Amino acid sequence: MASKTELVVSLRAVRQLRQVRAFYALGLALWAASTAWTAWESPGSRQMWVSALLLAIFSALLGLASLWLQRLQARGPSGVAHHAHTRRPATPGHAHA
């Protein structure tokens, strides 16, 4: 069973990886459009190859982020999540724990 700190770190990592994955997907779309435009305007130019290189880099980063996210979610907790205590004030007739 994972400790509370490991669970918090894992949940934070999953949230951050989702944000990073969205950023990489946007970068991939941007560089795909840029590569297509540059290949149409000047095929074989240095700009086209730089754009294709950046497209490959964003593809690799997106793939790695997706793989890490999948691994983190697969090893995540399978039980019920522990929720914080409610912040209701104690009623006068009840003793504190």
C-alpha cells in the first residue's frame, strides 16, 4: 500500500503529465502544419528540414509523456481514495475523537 505522500506525488505527477501532454499535442499540431506549409512552399529547403526535425521532437515528447502517464495510471491506487474530513463544526452533543 502506498503512503499518503506517494499518493499525493503520484496524483500531482498525473495532473502535470496531462498538462504537458496537451502542450506537446498542441506543439505537434503546430509543427505538422508548419512542416506541411514549408514543404509546399519550398520543398527540400533548410527551413523544411528544421520544421520536420521539430515535428519529430514533439512527436517523441508526446509519445514519452503518454507512455509515462499510462504507466503512472496503471500503478496507481486501486482502492477507495481517502477524502479529507468535512469542515462542519462539531455539534454540542457529540464528543471529539
